[in-house]
Amino acid sequence: MATSPNPTRDDFEALLNEQLGGADDQGFEGRVVKGTVTAIENGMAIVDVGLKSEGRIDLKEFMRVDDEHGLEVGSEVEVYVDRVENADGEAMLSRDRARREAAWDKLESEFGEGKRVEGRIFGRVKGGFTVDLDGAVAFLPGSQVDIRPVRDVTPLMDMPQPFQILKMDRRRGNIVVSRRAVLEETRAEQRSELIDKLSEGQVIDGVVKNITDYGAFVDLGGIDGLLHVTDMSYKRVNHPSEIIEIGATVTVQIIRINEETQRISLGMKQLESDPWDGVGAKYPIGVKMTGTVTNITEYGAFVELEPGIEGLVHVSEMSWTKKNVHPGKIVSTSQEVEVMVLEVDSEKRRISLGLKQAQRNPWEEFAEKHPIGSKVEGEVKNATEFGLFVGLDGDVDGMVHMSDIAWGISGEDALALHRKGEQVEAIVLDVDTDKERISLGMKQLEKGAPSAEGTDSSDLRRGQTVTVTVLEVRDGGLEVQVGDDGATGFIKRSDLGRDRDEQRPDRFQAGQKIDAKVTGFDRSKKPNFSIKAHQIAEEKEAVAQFGSADSGASLGDILGEALKKKED
């Protein structure tokens, strides 16, 4: 500092401050400065940084390797000035703090450039570990130690290794690092190098590393490939452990390499002959085969015809008689069954099979054993609003329509006479094998009923007037018969006469002969008669023969003349 010829008190004070530090020494605080070791004594290093007084630093702060501090008098070191002067008049210096500040500067630069940093794991804390990054302490979460969970971290302790900085906050002194990110990046680089040496279609040996429900991971020499369960064998594989085991060496073919995800798909069955080649010739439509049930679903059952060849028996093709039931109630896994080939699609690798087609149609068998007109017996399985379903031989059902349950009463009343579980007898009226329907009749078994073929009524025709004999008087009408051994039929109450007074069944008696007109035939070809229709027909005939009421004659006169003529 230059001085004036006549120095003043202020000039003297400034010169003294320059020599001893003075007020400007305050600018040293909170900074890293260079100093010189002037002495080493009592485990302390005396360091001069150009302040009024020297500072003392514990030699432990200089020790890095093998407990050697490496200092000697005259050594130049960087230290952090915490305070220019303490109560004892000494400068408060720190080598550790200087190292941390220097480390932070370096780390911030490397973090901004995305570089890896070197550090040592030296301690455990809650949720992870502490890492020394050349003076700065960072936190290593447990999930970031390795790609896979590590149970013992002891081999990694105090070993120099690279880390990736995930986050840092200098103001709070917070640094988060990851070892896993470095390993994944290194692994990706290695995978890329290995993938470049592989190609689709290549056959290679590998070692099974892990087995899951959906497949196995195979080590191909530093890179893993997935061997999916569907590519292990042409036959059905329920679990990969049925085919391979961990540690086994397997020969596989590289099916696909995804360059974007670097995933490799492997296959074993591709090295075998495809059983689906020529499957159409081996399994012609209509042929019956024996197979084993391998899997059961809600929509059907899979049957293995040979290793690698499976067909589906759809639920609709499982049984002739059991409808809308789960396939598991018809067949069971590992059961041997006889099936028929229904359809073969070689391109889609699908074979449709039929279980019921390998058995006889129960309706055809029933028709052979029970022709129309034969008598059967069975249990009422269900009563509906239109008839009764009766269980028959061969596990088939027949239906008795409400109109074929009983004579002389309405269908609703006839239905009310029978209950589920009741044993009944009936006549076979019709068997439709295509529609799988059997029609039965119960009233045809009643006294005087015609045969199912209706031969006794074959000579009758609609509109014909015949003389019938009353067989039985019922509340609903009359059971009648044509002649002595002709067809039997029924006259409803409403057909007993034109007037209400004439529609009383009690005015007739068994054995009485009356004239009636044939009005039609029921499903069993049994004729229906009507006295009322016969009366109306006679009235029209009389009017036509003797003139209309407009001619001056009354209706009574006309009918009287008609009756007289008939008597004559």
C-alpha cells in the first residue's frame, strides 16, 4: 500500500489492518481458502491462512487411507474458514468442511452433465444407506441398491463404486443416489452387444433361470429370453415345471427379437415336427375317435386326440338330453371319451368334436322301441301351463298336451289333477326325431277311446250326421260312441242344444241314442260331436224346403210340417 509523505491516523490504521487482517478478515468466513501447515503437534495441524492468527485442525480430518494424514510442515492444504477468531483468539478452520464444499461443487457440475460419481457405502440408516461421495454424504435408498432385492449388503460396504445422482439440494444438504440405475444402464449396454450377436431363427443352448406360471426365463449367456408355456410343446402344458426345471440346459430357437424393448422370445416346440401337418387326412369328418379330456371350461371341454392335437367339444354337442348344464357335470378331466370329428380347420388349428354324435340318438332309439300307439309309463317331471312333461326310457321326455290329459273337462282342470313326481301311463301319439319331440296322450287310455291311429274314426268326416249312443254322462258333457263298436267321441255341454235348458247333461242317460253332427277331430283324431249343430242344420233344411217365414207361415208351422213329413 502506498503512503502519503505526511501519514495521518487513518492511513496508519489502514496499514495496520492490511498487515494484521482487520475488518477485511471478515470476508474469509464461510469460504474455502488455501493455507500452509506451520507445525504438527499433539495430533493437531497448525495452519496459517493469512489471518491474524493461525488455526488448529485435528489430524483425523486429513486421514483418508490407512490412517495416514500425509502432512508435513510446509504442506499446502485447502481449509474452510468457519470463524476468523474464536474466544481464544485462534482461527476456526475445518478440513472436512472444505472437502465437502469442494465435493458439492464437483457434484453439482457432474449432476448437471448427467455423469456418474464414485462413492463408498459406509453406513446404514432407516430406509437405506449412507454414501461418502469424496466428502459429501448422500442417501442410497434400499430399493436403489441393486436390480433385484439384496439381502446382505456387507460385500458392498466401503468399496469404491459408481453411483448415479437422482436428486440434490445444496441448501438443505440433501443428495439421493442410485446404484441400481448404473447397473441397469450397464446391463442395457451389455444386452445391446449380445443382441447384436443373435438373430431370429437361431438355435441356441441356454440355462433355465426362473420358472413362472406363464413360462420360463432362459439365460442365453448374459441375456435372458422368455420361453412362453405355449411355445414349450405342441401338447397341452398346464405348468412349465412339467417340461423343464431350474438349472437345466435346454435347446431353444429364437422366435422374435424386439429391438425397441430388447426382449427375446424363445421356443422349444419349433424344433419338433408339427403334428398339425396333414391333420385333415388323419381326422376326416364323421370318423369316431377316442381321446382324453384335458381341460373343461364353461363353453365346452378340450379332448386330446394325440400329443399336440386337441379338439373342442362345444357344450351344445355334449349330450342329447342334458341341456344348459356345465360340461363338468358330463365329463371329467383325464377321462377317456369317444367323440366324432365334426369339423377341421387346419389354418386356425381347430377341430370341432361331438360327444353326443358318438352315441345313438335317444329319440330314434325310443321310436324303434315304442312305435305310435304303444303304451308307456313314466314320472311327471314338470307341469307347465300347456301340458305335462313325462320322463321316459332313454333319459328323454315326452309331453302330454293339456287337451290330451282327460275327456270332458277343460285343459286347465285336467292339469290340476296331476302333480310333479306322479307316475302316469300314456299312449305314444307322435315322435319327431329331428325336433327331438315326443307327443303323448293320457285320455286315449280311457274307456271307449279310439286307437292312436284313429282307424275307428276313419269312416267319419266333418259335417256328417250320425247316430251315437251315450256311454257316460259327465258334468262337462256326454261321452258317446258311434254304433256299437265305432269311434268314441265327446259332446261338450254347450253343444247339447240350442237353448240353455237343453244344455243340461242330466236330461240324458247312458244307452240313449241321439243324432249329432261331426264337428271336427282332436290331435288324437278322436271325433267331436254336436247336437246343437245338427238342430241348426235341420232348421235350415226345413226353411229351404217349406218356404221362409216371409211367406206367411210361422217358423213353428214350418218345423211342424217338417216333423210330420219325417214321421210319414
